[in-house]
Amino acid sequence: MFAVIETGGKQYKVCEGDIIFIEKLCAEEGSEVVFDQVKAVSADNGFVAGTPTVAGAKVTANVIANGKSAKIYVFKYKAKKNEKKKIGHRQPYTKVQITKIEA
């Protein structure tokens, strides 16, 4: 059984027990979050695609951690102009474990 959920403007294919990194949520560690934007569900009785979402379907997950990913560097440079700029960025994330998929 799997589901396709949408959160943070991105779509994720999840199964029960999966641990995924998603865009940062306003939820504390150890709390439970419910994703109701379920785009598709595949269960024992077949595959159901939503238009745009599957009615009555929801995915429950536990928040494991909130954090920041590894730093990336953005370097802008213009030749012969003595112009350069170095910027670092760390994208915040929420690590969740999928506990239940309800169709």
C-alpha cells in the first residue's frame, strides 16, 4: 500500500514506515501531523487517483526531528568587473515517519 501526498509544494510517494525529509513544518518533535492533500492511493482493492485529491483519504506521520540540511554555497562572479559575491544557504527540513495511510 502506498500513497502520493503533497506538502510544501512538492509531492512524495510514501508507504507505511517510510522516513522522509519534507519542507519545514510548524510542528514540534514527537508530535503527530496529518496530511490530507492525498493525490493518489494504492491499496489491496486497487488504485484510486484523486481529482485533484482523494476524498476522505489521509496520511498520518510522527515528527522525528526539525533541522537544517548541509550548507551549499552560491558564488556569483562577473569577469573584468571586480564583482563577486559568496552566499551560503542551509535549507530547513522536517524529518517525519509515516505511521498510517487511510484510504
